[in-house]
Amino acid sequence: MLTVIWGALAARRAQALAVLLLAVLASAAAAAAPSYVAAAGQALASYELSKASPNELRVRLADSVEFPGMPGDPTRTLFAGKVKRLAPAGFDVVLGAQSGGVAAGRAGTVTSNLTFRAGVCERVAVAGACPRATSRGQVPEVMVSTHTAARLGVVVGDQFTFAAVPVRVAGVYRPLDVTDPFWLGQEYIRPPAAGSAITSTAGSAEDAIFTAEAAPLVDEQVIVYRSTADLYVTEKLLDSRSVQELRAAVTLVERDGNREGFGAGTTLPSLLDRVTAQRGQLADGVTLGAGLLVLLCWLVLFVAVSSAADQRRPEQGLLLLRGVQRRRLWALAIGEHAVPALVAIPLGCLGGLAAATLLAAHTLPAHADVTLDASVVGFAAIGAAGALAAVLLAQARMLSAPVVDLLRRVPARVRGWRATIGDVVAVSIAAAAVVQLRSGGSPSGLALVAPVAGALAAAVLLARVAMITGAAVGAALLARGRTAAGLALVQVARQPRFRPLIALLTVVVAMLAFTVATSEVASAAYSDRATVEVGAPRVVEVDATSRSHLLTAVRAADPEGRFAMAAVVTGSAFAAGTPLLAVDSDRLATVAAPHPSYGASLADIARKIHPTAPGEPVHLRGRLLTVVISADFDAEVFGGNRVRLAVTVSSANGTRVVAARDDIMPGRKDYVLQVPECAQECRLVKVEIVAPVVSRQLEVHFEELRTGDDDGGRETVVLTGAQFADLKRWRLSSPDDDTFVTATSGKDAALVIEVMENRRATPAGVSVVDAPFPLPAYLTRSTGTPLGGAHPYDGVDGTPTTAVVGGVADRLPRLGGSGLVVDLEYADRLAVASQNGNEEVWLAPRAPADVLDRLRAQGLVVKSDRTVTHVRQAFDRQAPALALRFNVFAGLAGVLIGAAGLIAMAAAEQRNRVAMLVALRRQGLPPRAVRGGYGWPVAVAAVSGALVTLVIWLLTRSGQRVFSDGRSPVPLPEWPDVGRLLLFTVPTVALFALTAVVLGRTVAASIRRRSGR
């Protein structure tokens, strides 16, 4: 039998080579998927590591016992020995020790940490030298940052004290890369305080002071330190060990560390969770493209081998007539094609690795190695085994057919349940896959290949319709004398092998269009989400001393309001309550990025949230604030229950409640409050009477408010009695039934606050009416509050308050589908507490290149800087985007496979077709009639491919994963860009049409040679 198999391979070398090439393609496609997934997994891990927070990159172990003396190298301590036993293999361990205290130099003092940290000298640029170990009697050496040196007024060689211990400056350092995880974010290199002088060098005066091993101090109890160990996870560790192993190792370290009293803490599991999710999504997404390629290869093999087998049907029939047993024919068929399939496995592995390497080099955001492992070989073997199964399935009909059917030139049509069983199976699998995909949740199982299964089922059904239609149309055309087209259609309709070819080409066109459509929708969704989530083309997160400072600084950096806007964001879409965006509304339409999903123009939003203020703010300038009050109450009845005056002021340093020096007593008296923050200027927020227990009616008259200096000079009257008596200027801070506000006129004009007898939980007071109350807000529809309704929320200071809905939008910048936007200046005027939320500066594209320097010059500390472009690129680096690129590559490769299938079928049937057409040509068939046939499958595939694309898009688009976190503040586009689709599909159909034309001309040339016409 081996000799017969070898003879069959030698006799049908062309077919064996075709089977080998197509099996290699299937094997390579199957092998490319795990190779690409592994390489992309490395790139994803690198990306997640690059954007992880410092605490997500390490496990911190800290000794619970404090030891006296200078911090030193704990390598030889008991703590280091325990850490060595606890640390999992592969983690980078950085040992250290630190002590907190106050450093004092000739120019000033600073609160900082005296720290030993292994490896610090390799990560800094030093003027002088790194500290060295000192012996008894020597002054310990330290290394300070440039900012600390400037604050202390020291240079290399000078001395200062730390916790009363003299130390010598061996060097002044500057960190080489402040983003290095070694610095643990801001633990060692502290950010400057808002409002302080900003320099180009990162850090502040509170930067860590680094020391080396030192001899025992004279008084060891002056300084106490605690040993620490940081266990870093590395990219190499993520690649070499599974996430489950790392998670188990971290859990073990935390458990054993806590048992040792080290207080182990980390958020590393959250990083591992993200890496796991991204890799899983990548593998799921690549399944679609890999499944498409393997399926197409199997279909091409089925088409090519079934066509070749049909040509040998008479040969098989003669063998059966001569007594050859069918099992021997099966053995010959299996052996003949098993050899190419086995050879295809190693070749497929190499081809898959080459394809994955090429694809990784052009699609991954970072370099990743493509390696050969057991999974690659296994998938290649599956691809080759499937190719062998497709070959045997293609020959099954011939090997099981009766002899009389084998001797027919045209195969008999399959009738009954056998004719529809394949269609039923394909449709059933597709229906199950689509139902599972649309059931919700993360796609898995059949749902991963739902588009491919749906395309195949629809293509099979449309191919059957096309064959029936072709036969009817062809017969009608022949009856009308249109020989060329009619003969071509009849030839195709009478050959069952054309049906799988039509299905193959339909799947190729449909899946390329579908993957390109998904890619286009994803690209548009990335841009939409980035635009809405960022809010403006560029957003800089800053640190300001107050909201007032933020507004003033941004307006000073951009006086004309052309490119910068101050904003405060509180809450998030996942937090309790309603997220809030407070903006400098005059600049909103100029700076923020518009988007059609908002359902409202930014200019309308800005106009509605910033109506004319009902009154002017009360500005104060002076270190002392004097309030003239006449109080009327029975002091004896009140007894020990105090009555006090409190004033809330807002300045560039924040909002603060200031109490008067003296308690309020009956009669007229001046009450003085110290307000150093008002030396430049501040704003009066409210005036309150603090009386926890009101034993009997209390009446307080506010007659005058003055500001002045500490020495009592330069007093200025800010509010007279008449101005106090203007009730339009005031509103009750906490309206209730026990407090009344009235006014007196004339010579004794004053503001009167009456408090009835009660036990008060809150102060009784009035606020300055310098902003609308409640604030007008633009709200998203999802909250359900109607236009003009009252909506509760937490203000910019975190205080619960209420807004009146002045407009409703579908979505809002930065907040997406849930939240409200208010005017920042008005919100700040109503605030009674300090900071809450993220302070930001939104920038338009026209912002100058030195805009960050301008902001720093106004005392703002830049914390982060992100743009719509960068956020958009971040989505491109996530698993769904990488999987989509692989799928587009698979769709393009499928086009070549489809063309190969068309060529393989034509080559298999060329001899019989040419012989038939030569006979017809000699009988007078027109020359143009011998070229038809191959264009019909292409034309049908073009039309049916469009229909199939539409069907599977409608059925499966909602289940396609576009974002790794599965959410977007903006709905995904319903339809892709048609022009982009045509850019891919038109060349595909043109390639198939060109192939059909070339094949037709090849047939015509053969006919001319053999017929002489």
C-alpha cells in the first residue's frame, strides 16, 4: 500500500503540491494565532506596567519595630533575612530604612525623611559625592536634593542638623528620571506646594535626605528608624510566570508578612487583574481572525479536492468494476493526503511564526518576541488535521457513490436529507453562536466566532439559491438564443462543485467587509470616547491653593480667554451621587471640544449656567476684621451657654471659618477677628452666630464691618449699617423655623438676626448673595430630573446642596451620560469649605507652546498632562484594538486564499471543460461563449457578500468588544464609513474578477489550440 500511495503522489504531483500548500496555509494560520497572542500579551503587559501606579508595582514590607540610630543598610539585619525568605523568586528587592524629622540649616528648616535606600546613587546626578559610611567620631554624611539645599542654605561640605544630630552634605542630587518606579511616585521626591516658586527640576524642599552607613551616635535615642523592603514585579516576571502564580505569590507574601508583623501592603493584584483581562480579551478577539483563516483554508481544500475528485470519478468507477475494495480506496485516499498534512505541520509552524513576527512588528506598540512553544505546535497540528478532514470529506461522496454514478461525466445531484444536512448544521451552529453572543456578558465559546459562523451559514444558503437561480436564468437565456451567458450559467448550475466555491468567495468578501467595518466603528468609538472623556483637546491636572487661585491663575495666563479654562471635577460615573463639572463658563464654548452626542451646544450650556449675578461680592483687604454688633439677650438666663461670632472668608489660600476673640455679650460692642489671608484680598462668604443652646430669644444687630491692619491703622469701612440692612444682599445660610432675618432703617439701620429659644445643631447666619442660589445647572437626561426641577448634588466643597435644572443634555464633556455642569465662579462663591475634586486647566489647540510655564508662573503645580490624541492612542494599545488588527490582517489574507480557491478549482476542472468546449466549438459555438462560467461565482459572491455583511452586522455588532473595560460614555456608531468599506471590498471583488477573466482567457486559449479556431 505504501508503494501505491507513493505512486499516487508521484502521479498527481500537482494535486499533492496544492494540498500541501493549502494545508500549510491552514496550519500556519492556526499557529499564527497563539504566536501573536503571546507576543501581544508581552506588549500589553509592558503597557500596563508603564501606566501602573507605584503601589501597583511593588509589595511593601515594613519592620514594625523602630531602632535607635542613623538609618543604615539593613542587609545584615534579622529583618533582611526574613525578607529574603518571604520574597518570591524573580521579584526585585530594594532594602531601605527611614526616619522622619526636622532638618535645620542656616537659612531655614524643612520637615523631611532621613533615608537609606539601596541603589539611589545610580539614579541621580550628584554635585559632590554620594554619602559614604563613616566611623566613630566622624560626622554622618548625607545627600540632599537641590530644593532641600536651597531651603536649608547649604552646599557640598556644609553641615546642618537633622533631629538635632549634625550631618555633613556630601552631595547635592537631582533625580535622573522622576517617573522611575524606584522613587515610588511622590514618596521620596515630593511635589512642590501650590503657590510656591516653580523650577524646572522636579521635587521640593521636602525631598528625602539620603544617608549611608554611620557609626553609632553619641545619643542613639535622638533618631529612630524603621527598616523597609520593596518587592518589585518586573516585565520579565510577568512574561515568565503566569498571572495566577504571581497572584498566589503576592497573597502568600502578604499573609506571611502580616504574620511576621511587617504590615505587608500592595495593590499589585489590581495590575495583575488588568493584565489577565487584557490577555483574555486579546485571545478571544484573535479567535475570530484565526478561525476565519483556518475555515477558509479548509473550504479551499474542500473545493479544490472535490473538483479534482470529480475529474477522477470514472477512474474510481472502473476500479470498483474490476473488484477493488472500497476500503482500499479509502486507505489510498487517506494515505495520499496524510503525507502532505503531516509535512504541513512543521512548515505551518514556521510560516505561522513568520506571519506573527511580521504582524507584531507592524501592529504592536512595543517590541515583543515571537517564540515557538507547545501551543503553537498544537494549533498547527489542529490546522493540518482539519485540512486532512476537509480533504477526506471532499472525497467521501465519490468513494461512497454507486458505480453507475461514478461513471457519469456530470455528478448526480444529491437529493433528500443528505442535500440539506450541511445547510441545517451550518445554520444551527450560526444560530446558537448568535444567540449566545446577544445574550449579554463577555463573549465566550461559540459567541467568539459568531460572525464567521453566521457568514458561513448565510453564504451556504445564498449559494444554494444562486445555483437554482443560475440554472433557471441560464435555461431562459439559451431559449432566447443568448448562448454565451446562458451556457456559462448552465455549466455552473450543473456542477455541484461551484456551490462551495460561491460560498467560499461570499465568506471572504463578507468577513473582510465585516472586520473592516468593526475596525472603522472601533476607530470612531475611540475618538468619540477620548473627546468626551477628556473634555478638551488638552487637559492639565494642577494643584492650586484654592478654587479662587485656580480661576485667577488661569485668567492671568490667558487674559483674553482664547485657549485656557479653569475647571473642577468631582465624583465619577461609578461613585455615589451625581458627578459634577464646574467650569469657567465664559470660556467653555471656546476651549472645550464639541461633540454631537452632547445633544446641546456648548454656548447654550455656558449661557444657561451663568446668568447675571444677583449681587456683588463683598471684598475685604486687611489683617483684622472688625464687626460692630448690638446684641439683645439675657446673659443670666444663658448662663454658661456661649454666644460667638464666626465669619467665613475665602482667599487665594482657601476658605476658612474665623471666630471672634471675644464671646458676644449684650449691648453694642466691636468684635475683632484675625484674618491674615485677607492681607492681599479675600471675599466675605457668610456671617454666623454660633449658639449651641439658645436659652431664651436672641437678637443680634449687625451695624458695621471694617477692615484694618494689626496696629489698628488704615481702617476701612466695608459695610455700613444701611448696607447691612439691605436684605437683598443676604440670605439665610440654613433656613429653619427658629431663625428670622429682618432689618432696621434710619439712624439705627442694621441687619437683625433673631433666634428663638431652642437647642441649635447648626449656627444661625446669613450668606452674601453674590451668586444665584440654587445654582443653575445643565443636567444629563439619565438622572431623570425634569427641566426646572431641583436636583441634589455635592458641591465643589463636598457640601450637599441643590441645583435648579436650567437645561438637559444627552451627555456632558468629561462626565459622559451622568452628571451636571455648573459655573465654577458661582460655585466657589457658594462654597463654605475647602477643596474637593480634581483641579484642571482645559486647553484649546491654539494654546501656546509655553502654556505650562505660564501656569507654573502663576503658582499652579502641574500634576499630569493628557490630550485627546494620547487617550485615543491608549485605546489603540489595548487588547480589543490589537485583536482587530489581527482580524483585518486575517481578512486580507482570506482574499488571497479565496483567489487561490478559484484558481485551484479551475485547474482541477480545466481538462474536462476544455474537452467539452472544444467539441462545442467545432460544432459552431461562438468564440465569446467559451470564456464564460468563472465570472458567475464572482458576481454572486459580490452581491451575496454585501447581503451577508449586512445580516451579520445587524446580528452581531452589539456583541463585539471594542473597549477593554466594556464601557463608553458615548454610544458606538451604528454604521461604519461606507467609503472605507468600499476601499477594501472593491479591490477584493476586482481581484476575483481579474482572476476569473484570466482563467477564462486561459480556457479560451486552450480551446483555440486544440480546436484550431
